[in-house]
Amino acid sequence: MSDYDFDLFVIGGGSGGVRAARMAAQRGQRVALAEVLGNSGLGGTCVNVGCIPKKLYSYAAHYSEAFEEARGFGWQLGEARFDWATLKANRAQEISRLNSVYANLLSGSGVTRMDGFARLVGDHEIELATLHADGTPGHQRFSAAHVLIATGGTPHVPHFSGREHVITSNEVFDLEPFPKRLLIVGGGYIACEFASIFNGLGARVTQLYRGEQVLRGFDDEIRHFASAEIAKAGVDLHLNAGVVDIRKSDDGLVVRCEDGNTLTVDAALYATGRVPNTEGLGLDAVGVALGAKGEVIVDERYRTNVPHIFAVGDVTDRLQLTPVALGEAMVVVDELCGPAPGKTPRDMSYDFVPTAVFTHPSIGTVGLSEAQARERFGDVTIFRSEFKALKHTLSGRNERTLMKLVVDTKTDRVVGLHMVGAEAGEIVQGFAVALKAGATKAVFDSTVGIHPTAAEEFVTMREPVKRAATG
């Protein structure tokens, strides 16, 4: 591999790319990583315009609820005021700090960092487009024994009249001014999260989704319960609804809906899915096979049909989760460098991958939905508990919590665990270990709960739901 400039050239500075680059460098590889930094920094979508800022804004939105709830616990509060500019500035400062952490991790590992747009121009050859200090474009070429594509995904906005007036999740964090009237189009986790966030921050939020229920792919009972709770919290949610066109007026954006109604808003956020970010990378020129959505097709070791080119993360359109990209990156590192001393080569399993949706209330889930379990196992047993959390007996809020276990009746193994309620992600993360280890319902039943907590409900459900099997 000494005939090449680098042993590994990583295109993309998100979580998967950074992890693969620094771990390969630590194992003695000569590694370069290219990312177009622009006005952002290292860390990709998750750090800059995804998981981290979204969770920070979700925390901010919860304070409006907390101020109201405090009265039931004896606190007398003055009028609370929210300052959008302060939140944006503090978020930007924290993201900048994380960008520096990523940069230091790469530099400390010996990775050569490059700021520019990298694309494949030949067998083992990469061209880097950069801007000189005077603003003129420049080009450099490098060779590499192996290339890793880790360019993530990008928001997708459908084509319609007025498309130029909408924003995506990339721009929503820095909207100016704060949108008092916000339209959100979409029904996935990003749309639902931002609906809860801006509703909590004080905007009047209207959410439109063309499907019969939001959060497609989640357990049906969880979808319906969460939808009702989100609406109960103040989001004006319309199902089986879509947009015909959007035009500008002196009073804002005028949105004409498919049912003939119109509404006027200050901003329109389209959260209608994400697509793999492969445009302009030169993959077709070197023969890398892509799927129908533009995703890079890879095998179980994340190798493309071109043997020296790999891909991980959202650009492969598998599970669009940061921890998944990190796990995939380590498989690639082991494939290129061999496993760490005393270790076996890593594999990436997509079974029992937990996830959370930071709506208000939040959702946590791991394993199979009830429908998926019935399709796979036939006979399943369902345990369900719905209740008002202890906190809300005094808070005055009418928020409710739902917990659900899906059990393979034949083996007694718990194959699905789902929750809607406060701190659902924190609770489900712990139970994910149990499901990954193959815990049975009997093990759940023999586990002592922590009282009083919501989490104890998962180990105290005894009576199954009387429900006829389907399928």
C-alpha cells in the first residue's frame, strides 16, 4: 500500500467517518479525511443539525411545561419569558465545542484532515476541490488503497409550487425571527419532534401528514397513543392532509391545503424524509452500484461492488442512527486492519437496536412491534400498562404513559418493548441490554422493580392483554 498517498481515504466527517478514520489511524494506517466544513464543523448531521441540537432544543421546550407543573408542588413563579436568541447562541457555542472535540480526536490520532469536496475520479484516485484564501477554486489529487464513503444523508423536499419558500431541518435551528406560526409537513420522527419542540417554545404549530397515522414503522398502538398525546399537548395535527402550494404574502406564507382550506404561517418546515448524500461523488464513474434512492449498496462487511471502496452510515440507507454508523465503522476498521489484539472481528447486528423519539412525551422502543412479532412468530402474548405518572398527580397535567411488552409465547422471550412517557429513551436503553441478551418474561417477572418509578412497570406487568391473534 506504500504506492498510494494514503492507506484509507474517508469522504465525510460525520460520526461514522470520524470513527473509522481515527481508529484506523490508531492501528497504523495512513488516513486522510475530507469534509466540506463551510459554516459548520466536523461531526456531520448529528452534531451540527441533528441529534445534539435537537435534544438541546427539546430540553428548552420542556421548561414551559416545568414552569406550569411547579405550581402544583408549591412553587410560586413570576411570568416566564423565552429568549430565542439566547438559546440559539448557547446552542451554537456548544456545537462549536463539539466540533473542536472531533477535530482534536482526528489530529491526535494522526489523521490528515482536508477541508473540501472530495470525489472519485479514477481507480484509487480522489480529487479534492477547495477554495484558496483569495476565493479562487483549487484542485488536488490523491491516491488511496481504500476509500470509505461516509457522506450521510440530506433532507428531501418534494417538488411543488412554492417549494422555494420552505425550510428543512438543516435551517430550522437558526430561524430568524422565531416563528409564532409554524407549519410542519411530515409524519416521521423529525417532523413529530420539531412539532413538540416548537409547540413547547411557544409557537402555534400545525402539522400535516398525508398518511393515516404518524410515525410509520413504529408499533401501531404506540403510534396512535403518541399521536393523541402530542395533539393533547397543543400541536394541531392533521392526518390524511397535504399541501397543494405555498405563496408569499405581506402577512407570511399562505398555504393552500388539499382539503381546500388555507392557513397563513411565518415558516414552513418540510420534514418529508432524507435521501443518501451521493450526488457528485463520482461513484458512477468508478462503477459503484447504487440503489433506487441513490444509496450505496454494500455487503455485510460494508464493501461495495468495487472491492476497495466501502460505505457506512446513512449513505447506505439502512438504519439512520448515529450509534449504528459507529458500529458499522468499526466493522470496516477490523476488515482493513484486522481485529484489535485478543479480539475477534466485529459484526454489526441490526436486531434489537433501541431508538428514541424526542417528542413530548417521548417514545422509546426496542425490538419488534406487535405486528412484526405476529408475522414472525404467530403466537405472541402482549402485556400493556397505561397510567398517569406519579409526578402528574400534583402537576396538574393530564399526560399519560403507555408501556408495552411483546412476548414470543412459545419461548417466553421478550421480543419487543415500547414506551411513551417521560424519559422513555433513558429507560428503554437499559432494557435493550436485557432483550439483546434474550431475557424471558419470567426473568422480567423475577426482577425487583425500583419504587416508585415508571420503569418498574416493565417488571410488574402480570396480566396479558386479551387479544385475538391475527395473520
